[in-house]
Amino acid sequence: MIRAVLTATILAALIAPRMSGAAEPCIPCHTEKTPAAVAQWQGSAHAKAGIGCEKCHGSDHDKIVRGEAKVGMKVCAPCHKKAYEEHRLSRHGMGLHSGWGCTRGLPDRKKDECRFCHQPGDEMPRSDVQCARFLKQSPEMGEIGCNYCHSVEDACDSCHSKHMTDLKIVRDPNSCAKCHMGPDHPQWEMWQTSLHGTLNVSAGAKAGPDCQTCHMPKGTHNVSIGITMNSGGVPYPAAKAEPARKEMVNICSACHAPAFAKRELERGDLVRSQSLAILKEAEHIIWDLNDRGLLDPMPENRPQHPLSGPRLVTDSQMLYEDTSHIERLFFKMKKYDYARTVKGAYHQNPSYTHWYGNAELKMDLVDIKSEASRLKERGQKGAGVKPQAGAEDELKALKNKFDRGALSAEEYAKEKGKVLEQMK
């Protein structure tokens, strides 16, 4: 024990001159208690620049121990202004905004969660965006299953690690893989098994690009350069998409002829529009069932959606739990298979574009149509044998479509007239 303390004291004395005194109170104890963290910091650019523990973590040790002294993005910003501003412009800069939700009304919430959206002592949130799927999770699942990735908005160490500053870490595509993989956005797997990834692994970055080559050109922290759609695969308006496309063609032109790059990207655009049409066909079927009161269970007969209450939701806030079977099929279709088709096309991976994407997308539509037929058949049996029951159901469905804005007044009057004519 005496030897350990002596060693820590000597080490602290040796390090102190280059630290400007910043880490002096921390080193003796942490050399013994968290030696790996100390060793990592000692080999970092921060240590060489005399930036010690208190500069980032503060001096309130009790607050640090309670986990309340988070080293967020704004701690890093004063020294890394360019990277900070670039990051804020990117999709990474919206991580918490897209994956979080206010837990104020949840019975099992953790009070320290407020710090994700609120500055200390400030009642105004940094974001008013909600995430229905996050709000359905337990606090533990929210922490490791959602925010481990989505905290990238406010945490440089999501990519850079906590105490090391070696750029080899963030130049490795594996640093992207922990979030960019899985059923909904397997970009890492797509890249790894594409020709780009194969060339990169076998012949180096000069032969085949990696994630950073295309999405962080020249070291920028704006990872959204050149992207022409939102994270759900919905195309941007032309005013935003056209400049982004020029940026991506310019990136691709480092290896390819500009005309070739433009053709490849435009082919991806066509795959996206074709896939979106299939998705919309399925969505229309589900809303028609809802208008007819045939979903099983209907939204009003199941646990309420955390944001929309007893209403059908098929947009980006749709759930994979507390829903009907046909909606569960649609969730897989939209969040997994549509995403794989489109992102597979842009990442030059034929298997993900076709078999993992397009084929599944089309089989999803088969399943959804079959389930819709079953629900309609069951609904007809339950309605009895009243002569006008079918026409009355049709009128009710048309009224629901009109009320939710799916039909214009002119379209509603026309379709209603057809049904009334048949009833005579």
C-alpha cells in the first residue's frame, strides 16, 4: 500500500510541470483507483497541452461521483470550435432530438434524465421533439438501447472515446459500426460487404473508401454532406437536395468520373421512389382498414400511443408494440425493409438492395394484403346480413377519410354519391 501511494506521488510530481497544475488533485488517487483512465490521458494530446482533469470534469468531486458532471459537447466547444459547428449542422447534431422524449409524465422516470434536454436551472428545453418508441421503454432500455447511440448529439466521446485522443480510433469504420448496423440502418454491413469495403480491407484506403472517406471528407464533422433524404428515406425538396447531390458527386469524383457517379446516384434515386410507392400502397391499405373500424385491435381499444393517444400512427412515430398485427407488418416494411433497399442502393450493395431489401419489401406487401382480406372478411361476417350494411360501412369509411383529409370535399361528394346511388 505504501509503495502504491509513493509511486502515485512520484508520478504526480513528474507529470505536474506539463499540466499547469490542472490535474494535480486528481492524479495521486486516480493512479491507484482508475489507472487505465490516467494512462490514457497521459498519452493524449490533452496531457501534452497541459489540459488536466478539472478543465473538463470540473472541481466538484461529489457531483462527478453522482454522475452529474457530464463532459458534454459544450465543454469541448471552446477549444474545438470548427468541429463543434460542423457537428451541429449534421445529422449527428440531432441525435438526442430524434431519439429522445420528455419523461416528465412517466411513473418510472429517472430525475437525472432531465439533463439531456435542459441546462441546469433552466426550465426551457433545448428541444421539443418527442420519440414515441423511446417513451415506451424502461429507463434501463432507454439508456443502453436508445441513448447509447443518440447521445452522439451532445457527447464527443461517442466516437472519440473518453480520455484518448488518437485519431486512429475515429478513422476506423468500426467506430461507426456500433450505431450504424442492425435491421434498420446496416450501413456498416453494407459497406463491409460491398466492393468498396472489400477493396479497403484488402488494398487500403487509397483503393477503396471507408465511412470517413465519403461522409467526413477532409476531416469535416458534418457527416450529412451530400445526403438527399431524411433519416426515414423521404426525399428532400429540390432546393435542398440539388446542392447536396452536387456535393456527393464531387466526393465520388475523387475516384470516379463525375458522369458515372451522377448516373449511379440517380439510379439509387429511382430505387428509392419505386420503393416508396410500394410503401405508400401498404400504408393506404392500413388507413382504409382503420376508416372501416377493422384493425384488430383498433387504436381506441389498446394502450394509448404515448404522443397521439387513441389514434392510428403510421409516420415516423409508429410503434412496434401495443399495436395490431398488420401494423407490426408495416413497421417491419417501413423501418427495416424499405430502409435496407434504399440505403443498400446508395451504398453499392446488390444483396442488401435486392434480397434483404426489395424482395422483403414486396413480400411484406403480400402479407399486408392477405391480412387486410382476412380482416375485411371477418368484418363482413360480424356485420350480419342486413341488406344495406355494406353500403353503410362504405359511407362511414368515406366520412372518416374526408375528416382526416384523405379526400377533398369534391372527391368525398363524388364517392358518396356513387354509394348512395347503389343503395336505391
